[in-house]
Amino acid sequence: MENLRPWFILKTVPGIGNLRMKRLLDLFQTPERVLSASISELVRTEGISRRLARAIHQHRLPSWVEDDLNRVAQTGYRIVTLADAEYPSLLLQIPDPPPFLYVYGNLCSTPKNIAVVGSRNATGYGLSIARKLCADISTLGLTIVSGMARGIDTAAHLGALSANGKTVAVLGSGLEKVYPAENKGLFHKIAASGAVISEFPLTAPPEGHNFPIRNRIISGMSLGTVVVEAGMRSGSLITARLAAEQNREVFAVPGSISSYKSTGTHNLIKQGAKLVEHAQDIIEELTMLLKGYDACEKTDLKALKDRLPPLTADESLVLAALGPYPVHIDDLARQITLDIGKLSAILLQLELKGVVTQTPGKMFSMELQS
């Protein structure tokens, strides 16, 4: 847990939100380097004034952080940071990703996620469509992401689970404050095959302003967002708007023209959202993206090595452990049981040969460009 404290120190500095923290990490790579940087170095970051730089130097860890870290150590929860390999890869692309996530279950970095959201006070039609649609999407190998709220969100998670698929719930509260309370059982079922995640402290209550904040995670970690049923003032439309701003696809399921609960989804279709009648409509729209990820995941390592100078046995060992998604050097060292010093030297040689790419935070991935 000691390595997590710098993340919490920086995140809890008054005035350091997700956007400013992302800018600091882009410049300094790790929170430790941010905390040890001089005032003059810190103010080079956009949005960091001398006053804020001094606040970073003077800030101390709030007491609630130690409570959270102790609780995480005692439970099945984990904390996944931007530097961890399992952090959702698409979420890294938004301007203000949460620097760390509390995770219950098994989170996967795969981008093959589809967000499905809608009305809390849904009709029987909406619930039935959401459940069937998500079951069908799951059988095609995609993960359903939703917010575990009443109505469409709950139906989306249940649909994925009914098809033995994976689903991720993004909470607007802490993991210790499951909302709504009746979804406590669903909370554990989701974590058994997927994950429940939150950027809020463990005991954070489900306050109203948390939900628009969490919506950017739902859309941000997904290739596209499907709105099943929503009125004109539905919070689901916020998620759809965020998806569009994040350059993700927006889909909408039509309802009855006489139902006010579908006015929001119909308006999305008028604005250019893809009309969805069945899962294949989503797959067809995402075909090129999904093919790209499939090709990335199935890259032939032998073909890649054939285009490069010969590799040593150790270099081949390290390369075989890498894939298209970034892996932290510590995780890589544990996986192949190599000393960090020796591993760093091998990775440097692989970088020089053009086989490996390093990204901020000591993250390494296979270089896939020909």
C-alpha cells in the first residue's frame, strides 16, 4: 500500500482535480516525481500556479485515506492506478481520467466494452429490450458497462450475466455504500465474473453530483454508448453527450412515439445516433474498430521478429510476455521472474531495436507498427 500513498497525496490536494493531475503525470510521469519537483518545475504545468505548487509541497495525507487503505487491505477490494496494466485502456484517452479506481472483482484493460444506460423508472418494454440486447451483445464477446442504477442499468447487468458474459458496474458512490440497496446481491454477482468500480472513497454516499461525474467513466471506457430508454431530462443523455465528446459512438433504441419515456432516445436518433433494433446493429457500426483490436491482439510474434535483427534468448523471453496493451515493469518482472535491473536493460535494448514502446509510468508494450 505504500506505493499508493503518493497517488492519494496528490489527488487530495485542494485544487488538484483529475484534469490537472493528468497534466502533472503527463509531464512528470509518476506522482513521486510530482511531489519531489521544485516550485519552478511544477508551475511549468498548465493550470498550476505558484500558490497551487506550494500547496502540493505542503499537503499531507488526510486521515480517511489511511482508513480506506486499511479497509482495502482487509477486503477483496483493490486500487488500480493509471500506471497499472489493468486500468481500462480507453479511459486513458479522455482528458480527465480518474488517477485511480477502487475495484471489486477483476477489471480488464480490454477496450471491447459497450455502455448500456437508460431510465431508472423504465417501462416493461425498456427492461425487456435492455436485458435481451445485453445478453446478445455478451454472447459476441463484448463486456457490458453500466451504472447499477435501478431500471435499465440493472436490466443491462442482468442480461449480461444471464448469458454468462462479463459486465462492469461504475458506481456513483463508494464500494461500501452500494446504491440502490436492493442491488447488494447484484453487486456481488457482477464482481464474481467482472468488476464493480468507483473513483470515490469507500464510504462516499450516493450524492446527486457524483452521478454525472461517474458517467464520463461509463462512456470513457467504452467503444460506444447505447441509450435504451430515456426522457428528455434523463441523466442517460449526459452519458450520451459525454460519449460524443469523447469521440465514441452513440446508439439509441427507439420506443413508442406516444411514450414520453422515449422522447430522449428519439431526439438522439434525430441528432444522428445510430438506431438500434438488435445487437448486430452495434457490431456492424463497430466492425472496423473491433477488427483492429482483434488484429492487435492476434499479432503474430514470429512475423514481427522476422522483420527485426536477431534477438537474444532473454530478449525473446521478455518480448513473448508483452502484448499490445501496456504492462507496468513491476508486473512484467513478477510474470517472468527477472531482476528489475536486468529487465530494464533488456527493455532498453528492445526499444532500440524498435520492438518495444515505453509510455509514461514505466509502462511497456509491443511495438506493432510495421
